Amino acid sequence: MTLRVRRRTALPAALLALAMGLTGCSQAASQLEDHNAVEQGNAQPAVSPPAAEPDEGEVVEVDGEVVALVAAGDRVAVQLADPARLLIGDVEGTDWTEDRTVELPADVGPATAGPDGAVVVPYSDGVVVVPPTGDERRISGLGPVTAAALTDDGRLLTGTADGEVVVRDAEGAEQHRVRGLTSVDLLSVASDGSVTALSRPDTVIASVDLSEDTAGPLLRAGKGAGVVAPFAGDSVVASDTVGDALLVYSTDPVRLHQMFPVADAPWAVAEDASREVVWMTSTGTNTLQAYDLGDGFGSRRAEVATLRQPDSVVVTDSGTVVVGSADGAGLHLLRPTLDEPEG
């Protein structure tokens, strides 16, 4: 495939064995066994080296650094910084056409996908809910929100910096609190309704039963989990940014199923249901890889050069992969061909 620019513009063989399942207690620290891990937790995207233009797909210039991407069908919301806003448009092949802009508060966190094409964005005093059509809703007065998600039955979930998941009704009224984490940095709702939370400081992934008082079970997620994304209806995939690994968990309850090495400093992850693979970006190498999880060993099926600082990735229903650059290089849209499975 030839690159069109609108300007606009060796893996180790051994499996890693790391992660401990733990039983419920009231505090996250009491659920995690002590061990001698070095530089564990507090994952952040690695600063990428310089990157050449990708050799396939299309690069689309956008005005700002991409904070997050959200896909619903073949529509993609692009969250940008400075000023904070969402650009929402349609993807057809490797073309992206913007048709809507939503202004956001200055102090927002990364957007996530809600049911029926909604987008939810946390900020310092609440959340912004952007439906697929109609005006956005700003629900304020909730205090600092570190992560947010919507459930299929219309409830709003918000996370706090001190490790609580707050269950709210659609208007933001508090119904219940689930405690027991160090921090809530990301919330994921699987299609079966199960909720998973990520705490980056201590690299913990946890099941969240919205009717319970305490999160659990809690699992140590590699050496430094960065991003968690839904996968295959009742699972999530996670990037171990510090440990250079891809992790696969069931979600009800959370349980580690697969863990295998990947390219340097993985960060963004997204399921590609049309090709039955997981796409993962490497900020250490400015590449995008596809992994087939079907054989239990994580076979790499593609590796593609992409933009510098590829901190976000999504896949549309029709199979277009969209990578967002947090360095201002824009969007990379491509429809890559997978290599034949190994073996």
C-alpha cells in the first residue's frame, strides 16, 4: 500500500511469568505480596525517538497533540490538547472526515467509549458525556474525577485519586462507593457488563463488583501496566509498559490468562474484531504490531512503522486502524495486511 499524506501530512522466545492473584481485603496494600521488583508501577508512555514518515496508509494532520481516540462503528472521536476538545468524524477506508467539534474543560483526562456510541471524558470537577447525536452534557460538582465509564444500564462510574470507584445514576447522583485500590486511573466495562479498574502506581488490575464495598480480586499487572482495553466480550488486554509485555485477563473475576513479550515500551492497545487480533503501539520504536492470541502464545502477525509518540490506537468496525500521535504528528490511518500465522 502506498502512503498518501494530506498535509494536513527480536522478540525473546521465553514467556514471562509474573502476576499474582490475591484474595480480598479492605486495602490494596494488604492484598499484594511483597517482592523485590525494581522500578515497578507508575507507568507512563516512553518518550519516542525521531520517526520517519510511515510507508503505508495515510497521515492526516490535526491541530494539536492527540490525547485519546474513541471508535464507535466507523466514527472516531479524536481528543486533542491545548485547547482541549473532541474532533468527531467518519472514517472511510483511510480517509477521515471531521464533522463536529466539542469543546472540553481545560483539565480533562483521556476519553473512553460508552454504550451506543457515547464518549465520556473525566475532568477536575466531573465528566462530560458526548452522545453520538445531540448536545453534550457536562455533569459538574462531582469533585476531581480521574477516570470515567458508562454502563449499559445507564449508570455513570467515576474514579478517584485515592482509589474509590463511585457508582452514580445517569445524572451523577452518588449511589455507592467501592473502595480498596490505591488509585483509579482507568475504568473498563466489558460487553458482558463486568467492570475492571487499573491502578498505575502499584500496577494493579482489579475486578469491580458494583454492589460490593471493596474491589477484588486484585492482581499485580506485570511490572508497570499502562493501558487496559476490552477484548472478546469478557476479557481485557493490557500493556505492561515497564515489562515490555502484553497481558490478557478474563474479567469476571479478573484472572491472568496470557502474558508474552512484545516490542519496547508498549502503550496503547485495541481489539480488531474483524481480523481477530490485538493491535499494540510501541512508543519505544514508533511501531504498531498485531498479535494473534488464538494459539495461547501471542503470535505476531504484523509490524508497521507509524508516527512518533503513538500513544493511542483504535480500530473501526470496517477494519481501519487509527493511530494518534501525542507529539503533534497527527493521525495515521491504515488497513494493513496480516502475515500468515507462524507454524
